[in-house]
Amino acid sequence: MENIISFVGIAVGLVGLLVGYWQNKQKIQFEKVVRANNWFNFQRANNSSGILQSAINIYREKHKDNIDPDVLGLLAKSDAFAQEVYKESIRQIHFSEPNFTKQDVDEWESDGKIGELDKKFFIWLTQK
């Protein structure tokens, strides 16, 4: 009887080790997906913000004699929202990257992941 209990205990322990190993692999994969998704969201937020700011400038140029304050107000609110999403995407990258130092930010800039104007927001988070 003691041998059966020992074998069951060993089997349960081995199953536990296998489950732990599988969960660790899943966690690593999940972290990679989150990190990739955060970089994707950053790029899209950055593009959206830039396009919206271009639209505001074009509207002001084309309608400089007849600017509708309601339209300009909505564009300004949209721009503020886009900027907030942009900054939040940088914050999410800060949380998901295993390393977030000035050297990492410099590498991302030289690799083309971030632009010169983006860099100041990233650097600011390295000081937190």
C-alpha cells in the first residue's frame, strides 16, 4: 500500500512539473505577444496623431478666411485624445519591455522603431 501511495505521489509531482513547465512557456509566449501588440499600437497611435495634426493644418490653410470654430474645436479634441492614446502606448511599452533604459531607447531610435520626436517621451519614462 505504501508503494502505491509513493508512486501516486511521484506521478502527481511529475505532472505538476510538466504543468509548471508548460505554463512557463505559455507565459513567455504571452509576454512576446503583448510586447509586439504594444509596439503595433504605438506605431498606429503615432501615425493617427500625425495624420490628424496634418488635417488640422490643412483645414486651417484652406479655410483661413472662414474657419468654423465647431469643426476646429472637434479637431482639437480629437488631437488631444490621439495624443493621450499615443502617450499611453508608450507607457504600455515601458511596462512590457524587459529592459527600458536610455541605451534601449537609443537603440530603438537607431533601429527606426521610434523617431527623434518620440524619443523624449521614452527618455522621460526611463527616469521614473
